[in-house]
Amino acid sequence: MCPKKLGMDSCGRSQRRVLPESASRAQQTLPPRLSRVNGWSKPLHGYQAVSWAMFVTLALAMFGIFIPMLPGMWKNIVYGVSGGMLLFHVIVYLVCVSIDPGEDNVRRKKIYSEPVPTFDRSKHLHVIEDLYCCLCRVTVSEKAKHCRACNKCIAGFDHHCKWLNNCIGSRNYWWFFSSLTSALAWLLCVVSILLYIVIQHHVDPRVLRTDPHYQNITSQDTWLLFLPYFHLKAKTPVFVTIAVLVLVLDLISLLMIGQLFIFHLYLSTLHPNPPPQPRSRLASSFPSCSYVT
Ligand SMILES: [Zn+2]
Ligand SMILES: [Zn+2]
């Protein structure tokens, strides 16, 4: 199956496809005047905020509400395992976002504070001609590609990821894949814990009330949230609603990250070194060239 037919979203390599010139022009916005350095460079993307909000919400719910409900030693084990997984994910995510994926010559010679010239079709047929980028004004390697969103040449271009707001290339691909894998593993951990709690709530709710703070709670309809520091009381319907909402949020995240993981696993397994597209195709598509939007 051709990977281009998989129809991936903003983080998929399938978006390397070149849109028809007329359609692409209408859909594209102007590239930033200054080249972006990494995922922290402006303009920031709304998807970044969405992903942070989702992970912070899930982390708060898990570490504040649901893990403290686990019985006995399981609570400490899950704290350790789940916390370690999340910490690893945060580290590789931050590294991936912070890396400048630009070509060697771009990083060495390009002055990021200087505006990038506008592509002039009357002077150049292609953005990159004979391994020289007329916008970055440096020589580049064979697998480089000028990303419209970053407005610079990326080493071993893979795709531009809106969720990370950074290009993924040869310099940060390992960090990207590790970030994807660790996020998936943590989300699977979260869904397992939630399912256990939901099932146990129906089978034997007393198992979820072993924390010493429950000794003073006589009503079986009252639950304590954010133990052990806060003892926020909630009735069963509120507790069940929170559990269902968190489960839905986790499943949505799992679905999005899972399909990306499978797609990249497929590409790296069956197409470890995708052949470079003909230079003429890339260039003729400028300014839409591969610019993953
Ligand atoms: Zn370039
Ligand atoms: Zn980019």
C-alpha cells in the first residue's frame, strides 16, 4: 500500500505530497519573514497548546485522583512506573522541540535575525538548484528540503509537525519517535488504570477506598479526590463523570498518537530510506513545496 494513500494528518509524512499548483497556492499562507529556529520559535501553533492541555489534564487526573485509589503497594508501583514513563516522555519531547533540525550549513552560516528573501520565480526555476538554496543562500545536502513553515532547509526532511511546531528531520527523528512511543505507552498505562478503577467500582468499590483518609468517611457515596494533600469530597455521580471524561480524553489521544505511531513504524520498517523526490517536483511546487500545513 502506498503510504501517500494513508491520508495522515498534520504530523504524517504523507503530507509530503505535492498539491496541484492552483489548489496549493489558495491553501497556503505566507511563510514567516524570519526562519524559525525550533519548536519554541514564533509563531507558536494552537496544536501545541492543545497537546499540553490534554497531557496536563490527564496527568492531574491520574496522579491526583485515580492512582491514589489503587490498593496497597500497587499505588506506589504505579506512581513509580507511570511517573517514570511520563518523565521520560517530557524529556524526549522537550529535546525534540528544542533541536534545530536545519541543515548543517543553515545552522553554521545562516543569520536567523535576517529576513528570508521572497522566492522570485523570474530569477529561479527552483528553490534548490544544484544543491544550493536560493532562500537560505547556502549549499545543502541531497535529502534537504526547504520547509515553508520554518522557512529554511531541513536536514533529512521527514515532515513538519504542528503538534511539536517543529520540523522533523534526521537531527531529531529519534527524539520524535521516542516521544511518540513514550506518549503511547503512557496513554496505554492510563487507560489500563482507568479501566481497572471503573470495573472495580462496579465489582467491589471497597477496594478503591483503602486509603487511611477514608476511615472518617462513613458514606459509601462519598469519594476523596487529590489525596493525600487535599481531601476534596465528591459524590459518586461526579466521580464517575470525571472518570468517563478522562477515559474519553485518553482514548482520543490514544487514537491520534496510535495512528501516527503505526504509520511511522510502517514507514521505517518497509521504507527505511524513502527515495528522494525528483528535485524538479519539489522545486516546482514552491512556495507550497512540501510545506506541511
Ligand atoms: Zn532553504
Ligand atoms: Zn518545518
